[in-house]
Amino acid sequence: MIPAEWLDQAALRIAPHIRRTLLTNDAELNLYLKWENMQVTGSFKARGALNKVLALESWERERGLVSASAGNHGQGVALAAQITGAAVTVFAPEHATPVKVEAMRKLGAWVMPIPGGYEQAEKAAIRYAAEHGMTWVSAYNDGQVIAGQGTIGLEILQDLPPDPRQTWLVPVGGGGMLAGIGAALERVSPRPRLVGVNAGASAFFHALYHRGTQEDVPDLPTLADGLSGAIEPDALTIPMVRRYADDLIVVSEDEIAHAIAYAWQHYAQIVEGSAAVGLAAVLGGQVKTPAMVVISGGNIQPEVHAGICRRFTDKA
């Protein structure tokens, strides 16, 4: 767990560098949507990365920063490094989305492609940081990162009175956002139901939550690339998610694709696969409204987005 005051400190620390994103209502679906695709770097990940890096001692930043990322966390760390004058190395899966890799490089990161998926990139990054005496910035297994992500929950609570009839749907990969929003919801009673949404193709946290193990979980290609990969066994997010989440559910690749197209066709918003999982759970009927969905980012390869939207227009 993390101290409650860390969320308030994070909100003050990152406020000059982030956007307070919109919370909108879809009356037809009885659904609220928090648009973190409008965040700086196009993803909520900037919140946690900024909070962590800005909270470091100057000597920790001077050692150089190392992170692992499919793209969004790496952009957040690179932005924080740019602001503080630090150097940053990001280990990325070799098949990471090109538009995300290019964005990290434009922000000044040295990007190291690693064969395999996120799990392999994370292990290589942790080893590299230790061997070179550099400062490791986890995407989720860190109290300050979790506190930064929890500022999303603080903003939503300021805009939306807590309603126990409502379900809050949060994308879950490493669990940092779900844990942080859960910590924010500790402040209200009665509180909404809190549900994490995994991509079924890489449902590691779903397995941890329901079975207590991530052994034998397939790690298949998924549109929700930012949610894929195994979790560090000692991750702080594991006990926090178990404490705060009312359930973890999974959605299919077709459901994710449909939600991406729906967001464009109904809201004129570009969202990535990782961001679409909560909306997918609503559109697929797995979660009944009223609900609030965090749309966590919009960094999707343009031709992939266009192809998905064409596919679902053709089906209409």
C-alpha cells in the first residue's frame, strides 16, 4: 500500500506538466469517459513517470534513467528526463508499435529493441540498470508511479460524485493505474465498483487475481500491446489490486477492435487497443451501466487504426 498523502503530493508535483483531461458523458449508453488519450504524450503514463522522476534526488537522475516500455511509459519517462535534464534509456520489445518508438526517440530517449515481448524487455532493462549503476523507473512496480496514476482517480472524483451503482472500468497491464485509482477511491464511501480489464490474449493480472498465479498464461499478440506481459512476482500492485479491485475481467481482440472503431465513429476520438478494453466490456454487454471508463491512451499506428475503422464500417 502507499500513504494516502502521496496522491495529493503527486497531484501538486505533476500539475505544471500535465493536462487535466476531460470527463464526458454518453447519455445514450449511461456512460462516463475519462479521455487520457488527450494527455501529454497521448497517454496516462506521463502522470506516473513524471511523478517518479520529479520525486527523485538530483543524484539519482544524474546517474541516468532506465525503463522498459511498449511505448507509453517510455514516452513519459523521456518527457520527465527532458524536463529535468536527465539521460534515459528505454528497453522496448522488438515489435513495439513504430509510432510509439519514434515518439520516445523524439523526446530524447535512447531506445534499445529487445527480442521477445514486454517481459523480456523488462528483465533486460532491470539487469542493465543494475550493471551500470543507473536508476530504474518501473512502469508499475513503484509507489510514486502508482501515486501519479492515482491522480486520475482524484480528478474523476472532483468531477463525478461517487455512486455505488456505478462501475469504474480501468485497463490493467501491470496494475499501476488500477492500484492508484483504488487508492483514490479509499477516500469515499460508499464507493463505485472498481473493475480491471485485461486483454484476453495476455491476461496475466487476471490470472493472478483469480488463480493466484501467472504460470501457464499465454502471451499472444494483442491490439492492447501496452497491457501485455507478465508481472514482476514481488510487484507492489499485486496486493493493492487484490485489496481494491472488485473484479478483473477479460475482453477479446474482436471486442477491442470494435471499441476502437466505436470511439472514432461515435466520439471522433482516436484510441489505442490498451485504452479500448473498458469500453469493449460495456459494448460487449459484459458490464452493465451506469459505468465510468478510463480511456488510457491514443497512441495507435495510423494504418492499424484506419484498417480497424474500415473493417467495422464495412460490417455496419
